[in-house]
Amino acid sequence: GRSPGASPLSGRREVAPSGDAGAEARRDNEAVSRWRELTDAVRRFAQSTQWPWILAAVLGVISLVEAALYSNPSDRGVAMFVALGATVPLAFADRWPVPAAALITAFVFAMLANTVPTTGAAVVAEVIALCIVASRTRRLVSALFAVPFILNAMFPLGGEDTADIALLLTVVAVAALAIGDAHGLRGEAIAERDASRMQ
């Protein structure tokens, strides 16, 4: 007999209706197909020749707004000029990665000197530019781009007040260079594999 107080459902296993399982499978398939569509769209955008201009324009506008909001009225013109200088060269990063990254880095360091506000859009442009440089140039060039960030982390241009952001940007810059280098190595491996298959 059943012990007192026992649940009438004890000993039974609940089985989900087959309709629920089918609906869940359909949702999973839809999620996978949407993810594939998104990644395909990102890949097409990255392979197009228009993405640097679009990205530079978007980041330039955001950086201008940031500079206008966070700068002193007396320094607003200079801050907006530096904000543009730290983002607009990204438009040429696909064709001339080293000069574009050098310009962006120079203007970012003008921000780090604590003369004008450091904008988030400028940091994003710096990361993208460094990734492109590391993926398309020799490691010596990437190392040269890392040097000023490391020196700034050791001896902050803006003094002790900017030590934290200097260290953070150094970590971000080195990570961007490492990611770009890994992407470049992967591209070389794929090219070598395709070339061996064609032989």
C-alpha cells in the first residue's frame, strides 16, 4: 500500500509532449539560421571596400559628440579636432594600415596627455587600427606600436591622475595586436592550405 502522505504522482516520470520537443527544435534551428545570417552579413561587410569609410564616419560623429560633451568650453574646438584626428584616419586603414594607425595613435596620445578628454570612440578606432596592422604586417611593426603604450603605462603623459587609464589602454592595445597577429596567422594558414590543394 502507499505510505501516508505520499504524493499520488510518486514513481511516475513526466514525459514532455512530442509537440513541445518539436517546437523547441524549430526554435533552435531558427536561432542557428539567424546567427549564420548575422555572421554572413558581418563577413560581407568586412570584405567590402566601404566598411572603413562607414566605420570612420560613425566613430567620428560619436567622438565629436563625446568631445563636445566632456570638454571645457574654452578647449572645445581643440578637443573636437583631436577627436576627429583619432577616428577619421580609420577610413584609410584598409589601404594604408600603418600610416592610419600611426595617426590615430598620435591623436590618442594627445588625449592621454590629459589636454583633452579621451573619447570611447577613439579607443575603439585605436583597437581596430592596431588589429589591422598586426594582421597585415610583420611582428616587428606590431611591437613598435606597442612600445609607446608600454612607456606611457610606466611614465603616464598626463601624470598620476591618468595612470589607471594608461595601464588599461596598454592592456587593450597589446590584446588588439595579439588578436590581429593571430588573425593574420590564420589567414596565412588558410592561404597555404588552399594553395596546396590547387597543386
